[in-house]
Amino acid sequence: MSCRPWFLAAYGLLALALAASCVATWRLAAEHRPGPLAPGAVDLVDRFLGSVQQGDLKTACGLFSAFPACDPRGYAPPLRTYEVFPAEAAVDGVDVPATLDGQYVLFSIAATGTDYRIVDVIADPSAFSGAPTAPLIA
């Protein structure tokens, strides 16, 4: 009597169990995959830059009161293009990188309960090579 059919059946059941385990693991991992970090902070920066680009200083100043164009003597420099990138974890909030007319800028964002507020805007930190970072919009 040959044992070959038994071995084939056992290997077949083992392959099915392995496939079922892989599918269950994949589904469980997909359910626990982290989402983007602070999408509200990214939306805030996008709204701010959109309002600056459109010349809507009332909205821009409402989103970032330290914006120099909010001073009655100030004006908003023209902004032709911008791109906002996903938020990154920071020590006391999140940082939202962006490019403004091709120049790298970092928005420091703090959480205020369920909302976010722009704390500071910093030009390309690597451009200062060890010197303290200066605000981009001063």
C-alpha cells in the first residue's frame, strides 16, 4: 500500500492553511496601517498658501496672524506656485514642508485642541549651514 496519496493530501491541506494564514495576515495588516500624520495641519497650510496666492489677506491673516502682510504697512509678495507635502513629526507639534515658487519652506504647526495653528514659517534650514534659522516671512 502506497503512502503517496496521504502525503499529497497532507501537503495540500498545509498549502491551504498557509494561504488562509497569509490572507488573514494581509487583511489584518491593512486594517492597522497608519494614515497620514496630521492631515488637518497640511490642509491648514494649503488654505493659507491658497489665500496668499489669491491675495485674500483677510483669510491669510486669520490663519497666521504673524504674517507680515497683516501689518497695515505690509504687503504680500506675489506667490505664483506652491506645493504642500505631508506633515512630519516635530518636538512640539508637526512640521509641514512646502515649496513656494521653488523655495523650500517649513511651516511649524501646533495643535490647539482639535484644530491647528501656524506658529512659524522657516526658510530652507539647510541653506543656513549652522547659522540660526531666520523666518522666511519677516
